[in-house]
Amino acid sequence: MSKIFYHIILNTSQTQADAVTGILYSHSCLGLEETDNKDSVQLKAYFPNQKKRIDALSAELKKKFPNLTTEISTVDMASLQFQPKPFEPIEIAPSIWVVPPADLETTGGVARSVACGVLLGAPTGTRRDRTRSCPHITITIRPGMAFGTGRHESSQLCAQAICEIKNPQSKTLLDVGTGSGILVILAHQRGFKKVDAVEIDPDARQNTLENFELNKIHDIQLFENIDSVTKKYDIVVANIDPPTLISLHDKLLDCLKPKGILILSGITQEQSKTIEKTFKNLQPKQKKNLGEWWCYIYGYYIGYKGAVIRCPAL
């Protein structure tokens, strides 16, 4: 069956790349590939086959970045032969490493040298050279067409938030829009009492299940949509574009226990006020950023009757 998507190629400067990426995701970008050159960055993005959405995106990009060069076309995803690229391990949170499977390792097999948070063989003085104490967590990920390896700042913000949750063994967690499964796998590895995930895209679900298998995980329930979720969770994580976060407001709260914690990311500074307004019945416990990207950790749940319930500490 044919799947037609819009394919946009953009060439931008290193300094503008984060801001341009934020705009792409704010218009429901389905997948993004970044290629760093010496003085520039090439972005390849995929979008649903919705011309009005593309027209709005083009208008915003032209207004904010007049000198940005773009190429827009349509592509049949069924005709593409996706080949995941080798990648180096990345530390997405202190002592939390994402590594490739053996066939995607870069030369030298450095991925298998992750031990106690230290990547052996890394150049002295680099981020990977910093000594960490055990225990550490290693997550093996085969990236899919639409989802990557945890390099995006919003993924790292969520990973750090999950790592800050105290007593995970007594808590349950739901990851909405799990993509390649990095965050829910991290929660599983941290020992949460029960973790589940939601992913609506069938190709992404296949990639998620493959990554569960690579990490020898067989007890995560993967829902095809949030409407199928009937349980309530102590922690709900949603690293999704802001329009989708807004549309899922009621459903996210339906999945959250009254004293639960809601972690939201995929939000740029420009979009943060809209998110704050939409989730005004929650009060943020923490608000953190990496570059252009922000993460909200809601630690107070204001019930529909207006009662404020203090949430336990993270």
C-alpha cells in the first residue's frame, strides 16, 4: 500500500539549526535526519501528505529565515530502502548510554567498551571520558526511519527526568509516542514496577518491538493508540510535538494517577506559553532546557473540582 509523504530538504547554519528543527517539529514532523557539514547543517524532514500544513510551514520558515534554502517534494515511503547508519554511543543522561547493535557499530567496536559509565578508548578530556560510578545503564537501539538514537535534546531532557524519579520500583510509567522506545526501555532498565508505551505509527511500532528484543525485554505492553490505555500510571511521559500534546491534554490526564507526575517535552521556548496555558490545571514542579528545547515536569495535579493535591517528591 502506497504511503505518500512530503519530503523537505533544508540547508541552514550551525547556529540556526536548533531553531529550524523546533519549527519542523512544531508542524508535526514525522522524522528528521541531520547531516553536519563544516559550516552548515542539512536537514531532511518528512511530513504527512497535507498541503495546508506544508504551506503553513513554508510561510513560517520564509518569515523567520529569509535566506534558508528549501526543497519540497513528495515521496512514496514504500519505494524507499531505509538503511540505518552506524553511530557512536551517546550518553543521554549521567551514566545512561545508547549504543548501536553490533552491525551498526562504528570502526573499532567502541560501543561494546561502555563500562560503568566510561567509554573506554574515547579521547581523553571528552564527555565520554568522565568517570562515573556503577550502576550504569546501556540501551541498544536500532534507529528506525522516523526515530533516532536519543541525540535530540528533548529525548535527553526526558531521560534525565526519568532518572530523577525516586523509588522507581514502586512506580508505574507510560511513555506516549515512544518512537524507537528509548525512554520506556530506560524506565524498564531502571526497575520501574511496570512500564508500558503508546505508538500510533505501525512502522515505528515494528522498530520499537525490535529494540525491545535487542534489550531482552518481553513484558512491556505496546498500545496502538492512547484510547486503548485503561490503566492509570504514576508517571506519564510524552515527548511529542506541541500540537499533539495539546490535542492529547485530556487523554494524558486520564492516564495519570491523581498524585502522578507528568513529563512533557518536544517544546521550544516559543511554544512554551501555549503549553503552559493548555496545561494550566497542572503546576510545573520543574522546567528545564537544553538549547532550544524545554521539558516540563508537573508535580502537582489540580483536580477538576479545583482541589490541589501535592505530589510526592520526584
